Amino acid sequence: MTANRSSRMDYWRRRPPAAAGVVMALAAAAFAVVSIVHFGVDIPVGFTTISDSFPGAAPPEAIIAAVVAIGATTVLTRRTKSRGIALGTTSFALLGTVYGLNITLNSTRTGDVAYHLSILATLLIILGLLLVPGRSDAQPARDVRNDVRSSS
């Protein structure tokens, strides 16, 4: 029983991979940009303009952007308990995204549906990265350059 508890505690002490923090930062930026667009700001992109005023969705997406940014910051700055914080912030974003997708599926807003599906996939990737145990800081990676090879 103590070994199981010890391994569980070890899991939470292990810091998540930096890749999770980078993808979280990108997701936070995406939520922020979409929030700005929903507030009514048009964003020219090459030959087209992203324009989708939807004031009801702007504040929740801004909040999700801030929450995910906090999670990304804890992962990227290698804070203690960053795994738990990142899992919590990602779960919050997943719930908000599923709710938003549920609303947009019943509308003609195909751009919003595509956005929600892509950010949902991104959040699931982040969740997967966070659930992988990773290396413990207490056990450094083995240096294979010093391994002796047998010649047979």
C-alpha cells in the first residue's frame, strides 16, 4: 500500500513536459484572439478578414484564455505542483469549450464550429501530454555515452 501511495505522490512531483506548457500558451493565445474577434474587432489575414462579432462568447473566452495562460506559466516556469494546476486549468478549458461547441453546433456559425473542434483537439493533446508521467527531477536521465558496449 505504501509503494502505491509513494508512486502516486511521485507522479504529482514530476513536472510535466515543457511541450505541454508551449501548447498551452498557444491555446491561451488562440482563446484570446477569438475573444477579441468576438468583441467585434476585425483581423485581416492575407486575402481575407476574420470577422465574427458574438459579444456573448467574448467574456468566457477571455476568462478561459487567462486561466490557460496561468496553467502554461506554471508549467513553463517549472513551479511546484505545476502538473495539478495545469490539469485543472486544461480541464476548465475543456468544459468551457465543450459548452461553447454545444451552443455553436445548433447554429450556422461554421467558423465557430471549426474553431471549437480544433481547440478541443488541442486541449485533448495537452491533456495527454500532462497525463504522461515524465521523468522525475530526483532521477536524472541516464547518460548512454558512458555505457560499455560488448563486442561479440
